[in-house]
Amino acid sequence: MKFNLYVFFEKTNRLKAILIAFGVLCVGLFLIDFFVERYIYFEVEGLYNFYSIYGFVMFSIIIFGSRFLRFLLGRPENFYDNKAVDSEDYPTTREK
């Protein structure tokens, strides 16, 4: 039987275990950052957990920026109306 990743995560207890492990990993990395000596190039890099805060802020900017771009570049649902491929009539079949 071939291993299927989607079926593996359908069981709720496995999914919960993976999410808990991921949460523990994130908290552990956050706490380790207080004890690691950093070699910094810019002063702002010396702040505790700078990279996690910076990553979260940039991720949020990307998400909200995409919503803004969707507002600017979005098209109505019937934009292609008669030009869409699926709006064409199918040819009829001839009976023999």
C-alpha cells in the first residue's frame, strides 16, 4: 500500500500531535533566542527575537498587501462573459 500524506493527516489525533509538536518547536526556538550570542551587523539585529518579529511583520504585510492588490486588480466574476471558452456552445453530434 502506497503512503498517502493526505490520508495520514485525516485522523484528528495525528493532526493534533503534529500541531502540538510544531507549537512546542516554535516556543523552544523563541526561548533559545534569549541565550544565543549574536554577531550583528546592524543595531536592530541585536534586539531579542528580532528575526521572529521581523518575519511576522513581513508575512502580515504580504498578506494584507495581496488583499489590497486584489482590490486594485480584481475583475468581476463575469469579466470574460462571452469570450470564455466554457461559454461556447458544444457542437451537436450527428446521428448515423
